[in-house]
Amino acid sequence: MRLKYKIAVLPGDGIGVEIVPEAVKALEAISLRFGHQFEFTEALVGGAAYDAVGHPLPEETLALCKSSDAVLLGAIGGPQYDELPVSLRPEIGALLPLRKELALFANLRPCMLFPGLLQASTIKEEVIKGVDIMVIRELTGGLYFGNKSREKTPQGGQIATDVLSYSTHEIERIVRLAYEVAGKRRKQLCSVDKANVLESSRLWRETVSAMEKEYPDIKTTHMYVDNCSMQLIRDPRQFDVIVTENMFGDILTDEASMLTGSIGMLPSASIGGDVGLYEPSHGSAPDIAGQNIANPLATILSAAMLLRYSFNLDQEAELIEKAVTRALEEGCRTSDLLACSDPSGQPVKVLGTREMGDIIAQKIMQL
């Protein structure tokens, strides 16, 4: 059966314009292999959109996303936009409202160590071997979406305020999703908060504790965020699924990325509404943009998540993941992975962004 899907493609800024085409290559290879029809439509977002039309999220881009079956996003932002009014900065003016408009309340970030990258991490092999964690981050609440203000003080300084709030409903829906994911994995859920200090975290913990009895087959634990950040380095294999609020999840997933050897290996899926958004967990990396050295694998793996979570094409998603695994096992490396030798003893092949994308597409057709 031939299946047709509309995919909005938003390369964005910096290395986004280099890595997204490589993910599209992988999806095109999947379409050839399985007979699916993927209709790709590109649009501006982030700094590129601001430069072109004066706003980081043009109405046309938002409309395209809402009318598509899924969104593939590269990366947005750059230092040249840091002095813009807050509402026009790419991260605040594009990414956050895009998540809000598409009702994307859940961000799934798998942290899995590919066997070929065992030596890429700075953590000892005996600590990270076999790491397979899914971090589920609440995406539309907390400090990032709370009211923000500044006011002058009589002494001539300023007071800046960011409001952190969560409702029972917001907590319940993300935790319920986390339980569903844990039920399909190793049946362990760790809820991360700061309940010893924050009132919002006390509500978070109370809500999770009340929900535990609904999932008796899943082992539920609670952990303070500072302890969790330490445990991720000390004993990461203790974790299966981690669920946490917005800012904690943002920080913890960047830390967890180093267990995999590079943040260039960390994909993500933002889901919850009718249209899912898929993007690598890293930023726009303007310092290496345009040099054909960025690692496209996180974006390619995000495309695999797109197939799995938006289109229910598990076999196709697994094929992309197998292609990445095989390429790494054969010693294919981008510059961020050069510290990693190949455990099989094969010579390391240093590839550029485009060349790595070509290899993955070839593997998809061959496997």
C-alpha cells in the first residue's frame, strides 16, 4: 500500500541548512525502498525568517506546519539576534510559540549509546555500556512560558522576574504519557523534581504519587534534579524513563547527550497535538556553519522518530536506525566523533556532513 504524507521542512539557521537536507535524503531513501510518497515543503523560521520578513515565525510558516502531517526542524538562532527584542529572538519568537500553537506538550529525547561509539564519551566504558534512556520533558509550561517582567529599583538597578507555574492537568498529561512509554520499555519511571524547595515541584510530586496506583506494573521513583544530574554520570544505566518539567528536562538532556559521545547524536520528538515536530537536540552551532563538518546523525535519527511517532512506520524507522548503527560500526565519523576509535579495529573514516548523509541513504537502500 502506498502512503502519502506532507512534511514541513524548516532548516532554520546555522548548521540547520546543512543537516536537514541529509535527513531528507534518508526519508527519500525510505520512500524509494517502501513506496511511500513524502511531499516536502520548505519554509523559513528563526533568524533566517527574521532577516527575510522581520519575524522569526511568519504566518505562512505556521500555516504550513498546521496543514502538514509532521514538521522536520533543523536549528535556529545565532549571536547576531541576541540584542533583538525578546519577542523577536528566534528561540522565544519562533520555537516556543510553534510548540504552543501545535500543542506539543511532550518532548521525547532518547539517549542511547550506539555500540560503535563506546569510546566516544568521556565517561568510562564500564559505566556507559548499554545506556538506553528516554527523557520525557514537559514542553509548554514552567519558566519558559511563565510571565516575565523587569522593573527598576529605587537604587537604580533592576529586578527581573520569571514565573514558574504548573497545573495538575499539565502534570497529569505528561506523566500519563511517560507511564505509557515506560510500559513499552523496561517498566521503570523516575520522576525528577525539586520538591524540597519549589512549590511547583511539590505539586508535581504529589500528582505523580497519586497516579502511581494506576500503574502497579511500573516501578515509580522520585529524584531531586540535582541528584539526578549526578546520577546520570555516576550510574546512568539505573534509568529507563525519566519524566520532568521543562527547564530541568532541557538541562538534563544536554548532560545526557554526552553519555552518547556527542550532542550530535541526540534526536528529539515533540508530540501531543495533531502534528509532531522533530529536531536534533543541539543548537545552530554558528561557529562551524558552512564548513560541511556538522554531524547530521541527530537530525537523521529525528527523521526516524518522525516515521515512528507521526506515521506509525516502525519498520521504516528501525531501518534508519540500523543504517546509522552500521555506518558507525564501519568506522564512519564526523569531526565531533573523532575521539572515538572503531571497536572492531577498522580504520576510522572521517566524513563531512553531506558524505555522512550519503552513507546513511546508501545503507537504507542496501540493508
